[in-house]
Amino acid sequence: MTDIMLETFRLNGTLLAAGDALVADLGLTSARWQVLGAVILEDRPLTVAQIARRMGLTRQSVQRVVSDLEAVQLVRFEDNPDHKRAKLVALTEAGEAAYAEADTRQIAWARDLADGMEPGALSTTVRVLQLLRARNEAREQ
């Protein structure tokens, strides 16, 4: 299990660095891309706290990224009918376009990484990682 943890940390580092390089010319980093993705995947504006929970990050770190995204006009804040102070984060047209291009690039990148691997092995890897994450989350509660 320790070997899996260490290899996961190493993989995470290389994926973040490669992701940063992949989307740098779009004005994105892996962190910015991840925040845009959280909103896109939910298909509705979210609060910073909701984005943080979905990504497993702190609200403060997501707030910094969202502020950066707003500064470059990839997201905007909207009023939240459920909470006066917790604004909703919504993508602008430019944010949607940047995410769409990043997604297109990611698909090609993922295909290249998976080239020659057995689909069954990849599916098993996903299931094992999901199980480990779920068990770890259960321990935290």
C-alpha cells in the first residue's frame, strides 16, 4: 500500500506538470483547469465552498484560483439566491472556450498515455483508486 501511495504522489506531480504545460497558452494551469472543470461537470454555477468540497481542496486555495480566473475573465460571480455572501462562480464564454480546448487536448494526451495498455487493466486501476479514495474519505468522517 505504501508503494501505491508513493507512486500516486509521483504520478500526481508528473500529471500536474504535464497538464500545466498542455494548457499554459490558454492562460490556464492545472489548478485553474480543475476549477473550471468542477463547474462544467456540475453544469451549473457553484460556490467556492462547493467547488472545494468536490475537488477535495481547501476553500481558501480554491478562492485564490477563482480570484485569478476572475481577473482574466474566465469566470464571473453571480448572486446566490440561497446565500447573500456566498457568490456563485460561473464560467464566462471565454472560460467555456478555454475549458473546451483544454478538454480536447486532454483527450489526445490521455489516448497517447494509454496507448498499448489493456482496457481491462485501466478499468481495474480506476476501480481500485476509487475504492481507496472512498475508504480514506470514510476514515476522515
